[in-house]
Amino acid sequence: MPRLTFRSTFTRILCGIAWAIIAAVAIGLLVSPGVSAAPALVIVGALGAAALVAGILWSPSISVDDEGVQVDNIALRYRVPWAALIHVDTRYSLQLHTPGRRIGVTAAPAPGATGSLRAARAHRRSEGPTTPGTRPGELPNTDSGRAAALVRDRWHALRDAGRVEAGVAETVPVHVSARIDNLLLLTAGAAGVVLAIVLG
């Protein structure tokens, strides 16, 4: 089965809005006479701000393939083999449980109070009554609900096909590593913004 990747709809929209604002401010500064004596600094600052937005809002994701789940948070990457996964939870945000570890997924936050009400109303209109006791984060039209379904569907399909070994979760390691590429992007972005402010 192909590798599938999920990013939050809300953060993608927020990211696009932030990039548009950054571009509008930069263009406004560049075309206004006398506003900026150093156009290069405006460009450096705008690129730095755009990089920060990308690193914080766009880069978090969760991916599934036949080997396991990959969680890319802002600073850390988790690689969770299917045999190590014991529970998928959406109480506060999407969380993957393995023996001795609970991995929060930045890309799949649970909805807030307003988002929960909207999601519940939309779900009732499209799918009929919600099962009593269903958490807002489980609803299929929320980020956490869609991401949880992505993980569970692949996990259950592989398990039912006999491709996930049972009873070995305690012995299967979860690989954790720093997201060097994203940390460098954030560092470069912050440096660009600081440079533009200090020298501007």
C-alpha cells in the first residue's frame, strides 16, 4: 500500500494566510519611497519570517506506510513500527501509545470548544447521530479524527492480513531523532528576522 501523509487543514490555511501577510508587508515596504533604505534587509527579513512559518506550521506531519507510522513534530521525528503500537488516542490531540511512551502528534490537534461544536453539527448533518460518548477529537471531520483514522485503518488492515506481529510491543524499539533539516530552517529563519530588525 502507498505511503500516505497527513497535515492539519487548519495549520495549512494559517500558513497560507501568514505567507500572504508576509509577502504583502514586504512588497509594501519595497515599493514605498523612503520606507526602507535597505531593500535586501526587507527581503531577508521576509524570507526569514516565511521560513519560521514553514518550520512551525507547515512541517509537522504524520505518515503511514507498511512498516509503521512516522511522526514529524517541529523538533523531533518518531518512527513507530506497527508491532510497537498499542493504542491510538484523541483525548487532547492525536497520541500514539507504545509501551512506556506516549507520542503527541503536533500535526493532528484536537478541536477546541467551538471547533468541536461545529464538527459535531456537521457530522450529524452528514452521517446521522453521533455515537454517545464519542470524543470531539474522534469525529471524522476534525484533524485529529482524520489522522487517527489514517493510522487505525492502515494498522488494522495490516494486522488483519497477519503482517503485524502480536505480543512483541515491549521489545520493538521506537526510533527518535532530531529533525535537523527543520531545526536548521528555523535557525536560518530566526537569524534572517533578527538581522533585518537589528540592521534595518
